[in-house]
Amino acid sequence: MANSDDDNVFGAPPRKKTTHELGESLDFLTAAELRERVELLRAEIARLEAAAVAKDASKQAADAFFKK
């Protein structure tokens, strides 16, 4: 039988959340967990910025092609 988050029959601690929800309470996070969240968010910002650059380049290429 596969384990899932609902299969906490033996009192195992719940799995740590590896995402961050904007506006989420930070009261119960340790300093290390906060730093981990910061790194996750930095990686996500870099991913978003790269996607925006790629979309800009694609739009510029399309604009240049259709202006001819």
C-alpha cells in the first residue's frame, strides 16, 4: 500500500512543506526554515525572470518577422 499524507496511522510527523505561500504566517518557522524559503523564492524569481526574457525575445522576433 502506498503512503500518502493521509496515511499518518503510526504517528509519523507530517512532511515538511517545501513551498511558500505569499502572506503565510512565519511565526512557527525557524531561522533556518526562513532562509530555506528565501532560497526557494530566489530560485523562483530567477525562473520567472528567465521566462519573461524568453517571451520578450520571442515577441521581438515575431514583430521583426511581420514588419517585413
